[in-house]
Amino acid sequence: MVTWDDISQSLRLEEVLDEMGVRVNYVNRGEHFASCPLPTHPGADANPSFSVNDDTFLWNCFTCNEGGILPSLAMKVLGIVSWDEALRYLAPFSDADVDGEDDVAFMKQLQGYLERSETPSKRRRGVTLPYYSNSVIEKLESAPVALLDKWGIKDPQTVEDFQIKYDSERRRIKGGKEYVAPAIVIPHYWEDRLVGYQERWIEEDRPKWVPKYTNSDDFPKAQTLYNWGRAVEAARRGEPVIVVESVFTVHRLHELDYTAVATFGASVSDVQVRLLGALGMLVLSYDSDPDYVNAKGVLVKGAGQKALKELTARLSDLAATFVVPNVALEKGDLADLEDDEIHDLIDRCRPSFGA
């Protein structure tokens, strides 16, 4: 079957947009700006709020606050109800081989998509993970280890294992505002497919609208876990998997020969809980965020430890779990500890699993 990776290598974006009825107003730095084609867009769009990038094929509408990779646009605009169908729609606009599919049958199916797009679809679309071409990541340079030292990452092999990248002129756009600065780019793979990436911005003096971490559009935080493939292999070997918040903590533990997954923050979805439960044996270690008083004078309790208690309770009937003793508040995160401190804490878990 044709894949997005196959299509994206030779996709003719202008032809796709023209066929979908998207009339481009102007192109700037590879970004094609047009009136939003989404049927749910509120009112007219005289000042284009919609754009598609001709390199990454990412689309976004600032007004609708929606975006994603090009196949998802075809699904929304044409009423196509599955990812594979969207790929089949896009295939004729590239040099990709459609696996010898009968042309008559294919064109008949394609005509069906176009006819269905004339009326709003009444079928609800299931959860479809975004899918990016590997070229989005491969074109970037590997992250210098010197930049990763603040997270305790010192081995160039870790950079290679996780394909950690660096972009000296990373671009972020929101609400018509643009920010260009250096960033570390961490790809997120799910079942060997690139489904998104995180950006960790280097400069501390950033605009307020740019947080330390940003995600690719439609980032599947709630449906996936970072480093899932290695976690499954560890579980098959009968080894416990460490559950943490940050992807950098996963990298740090990897250098110490531990397998960990990240939940991309303190909150954990029901899907993530079920995935974790399938791993069997878990070591839970969330951030030791200290309590603090915010700008409004409200006491904010440590989110990490609160979330850890909730997660432990939700996993109680699904997996054998051990909670790492609370890390000293001045440390904050397991990855901030020295190697021997991490080994000591993890070693305390081993008797609980009969190791």
C-alpha cells in the first residue's frame, strides 16, 4: 500500500491545492497562504488565516485553531473518513507507485470521494494519528552533545539512538506572530512511524507566547507514549519500565541502561493508562515540583507529585508498580540526580519485582 512517506517525496502541492479548491493568495518562504477551505470556518476569510508549508506539508488555520499534515486536510475538506483513503486521494499528485492498483477501480473510488465532499459527512471520524515524512527530521543536523549536557545527556550514541536534532533557525508562528530561534527537535515515533516532534527552545529570552516546549500540530500526546517500542521490548524481557514526564529524562536513563517511557507531562489520559498497564511492571517517577504562590497569590501544589498519586491509583489493578521515593525538591527531576543516586533509587525497586 502507498504510504505518506512515498507520496511526500514527490508531491506536487500546488496541484493538490488547486484540485481541492484552495486558491493561494501568495507564497512567502515556502508558506502558501489562502482563505481557509474548512467547511467549519466561521464566516469569510478576506485576510488569509490559512497556510500550507511546501516543505513539511503542514497546514494551519489561525482562526479555526486547527492544523495538521496534508492528508488530514483532505479528510476535513473532502469528507474522506480514513487516513489510507486520504493517501489514495493524494497519490495521483505524486510519482508514488500505488502498488499496481487497477486504474479503473481507483478512479471510481476517487470519484466517490469527490462526490461525497459536496455534502457534509455525517460519519464521525475515529482517532487518526498524524504521520510525517522522515525527511522532516533527516534534513536537520544532529544535536550537539554540549547543548544536551544540562539534561545530563553526554553520549553521542544517545543522540543517534533517538535522532535528537538541532535547528539553528527554527520557525514558530502563532496568531500572525513569528519567532525564529535555535531549538532542539525531538522526533516522536509510534510503531516506527513519525507522528510528531517536540521543540525545546534554547534562548531563555523568548516572547511570552513561546513556551520552553512546543509540539508539532496534532501532536498525539493523549494517544501515545514516548519510547514505546523500546518499552515493549523491555516488557517482553520481563524488565520493569520507568515512567517519567519528560523525553529528556528518557534519554538520560537510556544512557544508564534503563528503559523508560515519557507521558509528555504530568497529566495522563485513559489511553496512556491502558498502554502503561499492558507493560506489566512499572517504576513511577514524576517531577518533584515544589509548592509555590503564583502571581495572583494562589498556592499551587506540586503538579508532578499530585499526578503521581493519581496515576498510581489508576494503575493499581492493571500493573505491578513501584513509586520511586520522592526526589529532593531542589533536584526536581530524576534526571537531575547524579548517576549513583539514580542507580540507588532504581535498585530499591528491584526487590519489589523479585529482581
